[in-house]
Amino acid sequence: MSRLVIFDCDGTLVDSQANICRAVEEAFVEARVAVPPRDAIRRIVGLSLVEAMQALLPEAADADHRILAQGYKDKFVAMRASGMLDEEPLFDGIGSLVERLARDGWLLGVATGKSDRGLDRVLATHGLAHHFVTLQTADRHPSKPHPSMIAAAIAEAGADPARTAMIGDTTYDVMMAVNAGVRAIGVGWGYHEPDELTAAGAHGVALAVADLPHHLEL
């Protein structure tokens, strides 16, 4: 069976923190809730929206988490419609890495807390969409670290779980991979620290994009 590498998006493929932080801040302001610091907001990147709001405001009621999640969606849509979204740049070397892995015969996928629309926009902007055979988003799955996205990606790609790797920058990505029984590879340029990724169960942590092929020797 084929080998598959699944990438997280925010903090792994692209640096999207500016848009995420601004949308969270505006949603909290509108809800008249104290705005969390950006360090705290970056910590929740990768979670689905309700779970992210639970992490940011654990003392609030479930209904308030849903209101904040909807507020985030509304702010993001408004930012997109007004042309106020910042560019979400690829991290240096990611474009070349994706092309190299595709040439080397890897099947490629994405598992992300983004929506379908958000992920499609990122891949189209950077001309990468044609490289990916499976795209799994928060629109159809439970939040990370539930293994649903990885299981669906493996099934859709027709890949071998023993030859599948998940690459991500957060403990949620690593724990999702562990829960799915696939290789977990952390990256050191995103929103959680390398030692956290190792403690969460990462089989290895790449500190530079150029190091990733070494960690993919399955």
C-alpha cells in the first residue's frame, strides 16, 4: 500500500497567526469578554472553534463558547469580504518540500482545524492544491486530538497506516497521530514548543523544514 504524509496547516504549512489572533480579539470584544493575550490565542491554534473557546475561557458556559465560536466565524468572514485578511505565507522551504515529496511518490494530505473554505483558499493562493489527495477539516470531524481526520485521510488515500506520518506544530497534532497509531512528527517553527511536542509523544521534531525528509524515513 502507498505511503502517506499528512500535514497540519496553521503553524506548519503557513503562518496564519495574525488573522487568527485578530478574529479572536474582535469576537471577544464584541461579546464584551476580556480579550486573552496573543500568547494564549496562539496556544489554541489547531483546535476546532468551540474547543478553542473552551480552552481560552474555561469558566464560561457552553452556550457562551458557542457564541464566541460563531463570533469568530463572523469576524473572519467579514475580514475576508472586506479584503482585510493578511497574507498567510508559507514557511520558508515548505513549497519546495511539498513538491519534492510528491515527486518522490508520497501521497499528501492535510488535517486541519480550518474550514473547507479556509483550507481551499490557502492551497489555491500558494498553488499547492493539486499535490494533495485528501483534505480533512473541522467541517466534517471532531476536534483534534480525536483521530477521525487521520483515519479518514488514510481511507481516502488508500494508504498503509504503518507507512503514514502526521506532521504538525502543536501537541494536538502529535496526540492525534498517537491516537491514530501513526508516526507523529513535530515541527519547531509553529505555535507549541519542541519539548512539548516530544512530551506529547512525537517520534521526532524537525527544527527546520530541510530536516523533515529525515524524519519521514518510515
